[in-house]
Amino acid sequence: MAFTGDEFLAVAESLIRGTPTEGDLRSAISRAYYGAFLRARDYCWQRGVTVDQTGRAHEQVRQHFQRQMRRQLAADLLSLHLLRKNADYDIPFSKPNLRAESSAAVHLAATVIAAIDAGP
């Protein structure tokens, strides 16, 4: 059974509820990004767009949306990707409010998924 982008987003949402730890908040950002990215990647695949299964896939997906004149969607994916890198690698976290950033990431990922579902 494949784990879907929606399931990643659901995990992110559950991680920010209650009294999350720093690890929960960082993980929520990461899971939110991958929820949006996987939905975007699958959207590309369903339309016959070649997306490598390498580190380049993230950029290739954004480029597809740029070419489709869906620049805000591409920009939102980039913002989430950069925030995910901060959450995964920056010790200490480079933003002033990790809780706010994690909530914003979950919200933005849901917005990205809704935009993808809405189509062009």
C-alpha cells in the first residue's frame, strides 16, 4: 500500500496538535512539504511529465508549474521546500517562532494541494 501526499499532510496536522515538542514541530514542517510535493509530483506524472526519482525531482516539479503559468503554486512549493530544509538541518531553528512556522507550513501545504486539485 502506497503512502500518499494526503497521508503525509494528515501526519503533519496531527504533529502540531496539543503540546508538541520541537521535534514534532520540525517533523510537521517536513511532512507538510512532502504531502504537497508528492501530490504535485503525482499530478505531473499523471500528465506524462517526466520527473526524475532523484533530488532534481523537486525542481522539475516546480518548473512544470512555472511552464504552466501557475507561478504561485511553484513559489509556494519552493517556500515549503526551503522551510523543510530549515526544519531538517538548521540547529538551532533559523526562524524566530517554530510553532507559527509549522502551522503556516501545514496551512500552505493544504493550500497547495487544493490548488493542484482545482486544476489549471
